[in-house]
Amino acid sequence: MDIAKLFNTDLANALALKPDVAKRIGARFQFIITGEGGGEWFVDASNSGPKVEQGNPGGADCTIRISAADFEQLWNNPSSGMNLFFAGRLSVSGDTMLALKLQDLIRAL
């Protein structure tokens, strides 16, 4: 999986085509993906968005930290998020309840 392409192109384009989906989520997420192929991305799925930008501009409501391999698993199977979290392979800070909305975002896009 090309994570950079997924965020920079695929997710950005999907959000642009379906801004109503993003605005229903109503939150800003910071992704910190470690390991080979990882990076940092800010996903604004709020009324001020939607947009995706590489880096960490600050202002996220929820921050997700995960390895590149585990992110691929999460992306392909959004329901695996709870298992990854309880196994200590997915870290969530900020408003942790917002992390549950990521499943909605992934499924919708």
C-alpha cells in the first residue's frame, strides 16, 4: 500500500467529491504513521474542511499513532481498529471517541 498516495491523492480526492460525508464526521484528525512508507497527515473532516494535508499543522481534535503495517490492516478492515487499540498497536489521543468515527469515514470513502 502506498500510504502517501492514499492520503495525498485518493483520500483528498474522495473528500473533495463527498464533502458532506466529511462534514458529518465533524472533526480534525492527525495521523502519525511510523515505519517505512509512513508519515504525518492532517485530515480536516469538519465544517471548515474537508481537506487533507501532509505534515502536522496542529489543531487536531484526535491524533492517531499507528505503524504503517497496522495502518494498512486498519484501512482494509476498519472494524479491526478496536483489536489494534486493545493490543497496544494503535494509540489515540485527544478526543478518543472521535476515533470511532474514522470507521464511518473509511467506509464512506
